[in-house]
Amino acid sequence: MFAGIGIIVVLVMVFGGFIIAGGKMDVLAHALPLEMMIIGGAALGATIVGNNGRELKALSGAFLKAFKGPRYGRQDFLDTIFLVSKLMKMLRTEGPVAVEPHIEQPETSAIFGEYPKLMKDQVLIHLICDTLRLVVVSSGTLNPHAMEEVMDNAIKTHHHDVIRPVNSLQTMADALPALGIVAAVLGVIKTMSSIDEPPSVLGGMIGSALVGTFLGVLLSYGFVGPFANRARQVVESDAAIYDVVKQIIIASLHGHPLPLVIEAARSGIAHNNQPAFADVFDGMRGR
């Protein structure tokens, strides 16, 4: 919603201010389609050159992230704490044999089935199950520090994968002002070839040429750059849920008491999504 509002504000303020200042929209209206074709087409072509098909598909997803916002909210972080804590408690009290069916087939597990939204995130489920599988097969000989390193690498790899389209979007934003200059230079070349025209005609042609610079800068700093920034915020916000999984498992493997395990999980969650300590503790005791 805020992305749409922001787009409207940019358009109204930029073009509204231009009109109020006495600018004539007919010059812009005449030049914008062709300038957009040059700048937008060059940006699209450069993006195709710099990415493969998978990355191009993910690029559209980066735009959607700016509109949809974060995938996870406070309740989802709370559910993740409950889910992983329940599995770790079962591992500690009932042993590896009790946990193994749940981590080998999470889609049929009654524990995982309590959290249908989390089940849709295969990266999250694999992180939980693969890690606990290592704990089970190690028969209690696993070094928590070594496990933490493995989980860090898994989270880092996933983050690198999901942030790539955001970086491509930012690269496009950085290139747009220069592509605007390309369009403007082409307009100047066209104007110079008609140097014998009267001043009124030349003025219009120069004005049209400058639209290229204007459009490139506006697209970069008014639209694509902010979209890339918002998409990065969303990716980083959702990434915190994987750190919650890591903190619970590692703190439990270290043998820390329950309050410290809870605080280890809560500490990495942003304040707007961070559940209260009492909500987590009471919820875990009730389960």
C-alpha cells in the first residue's frame, strides 16, 4: 500500500510542481514515449545481458516484495520459537528416536502440522530438519560450535541467493541516470542536425532532449532505487526467522536453561516483530 502511495506522491509533486511553475506538458508528453523507449529499453537490455533466466524471473519478485512487504509478522516468529523449542524438548526428554519421524517426514508430522504457514517455507523447514538430523546421527557427540558454523553457512547461502535480484535492481537504478544522458545526447545530435531551424523549433528540440536526462534521474531516484531499498528491507526482515531457528538450536545444544534459550531467540528479532518474553515463556510452558 505504501509503495503505491509513494508512487502517486512522486508523480503528483514532480509534474504538479512543473505545471504550477508554468511548464508545458505538451513538450513532455511528446518526448516521454520515445525517451522511455530508449532509456527503458536500454535498461532492460542491459539487465538481460547481466542475468540469466532464473535471475530475471526473481527480479520481478523483488518488485513484488516492495508492494507485499515482509512475509513474517510477530505471530510467525512466536510460532517458530514454539516449533523448534518443542522439537528440542522432545529430543532432550524422549530421545532421537522420537524426533526422527518428525524431521524425516515433516509434511506428515503432527508437530509441524500445527504451523501451516511455516510449512510453506521450504528453506525454513529444511534448515530445521537438516540440522536436527545431524544432531540425531551424531548421537550426542556434536560440537555446538561446529553446528553453529554449519547453520551460519546455510543461512548465508540462502541470503546470498535471495538478495541477488535486489542487487540487480539497485544496479539498474544506478545505471538509469547514465542511460538518461545517452538519450539526451541522442536528442542533442538530432538537434544539431537541424541547426538551421528557427529558434522556436530548436528550443523545442533541446527541451525534448533534456527530457531524457530528467527521465533517467527520476526513474532512478524516484522509483527503481526506492523499490530496491524496500525490497532489501523486506528480505532482511524475513531473514531474521532463520536466525531464530539457529539461536534456539545452538542455545539448547549448549545446555542453557529455558529463559536463556528464549532470550537468545528473541534477541535477534526486530522490535516491531519481537514477541514479549512473557508471551514466549508462558506459551512454551503451556505446550
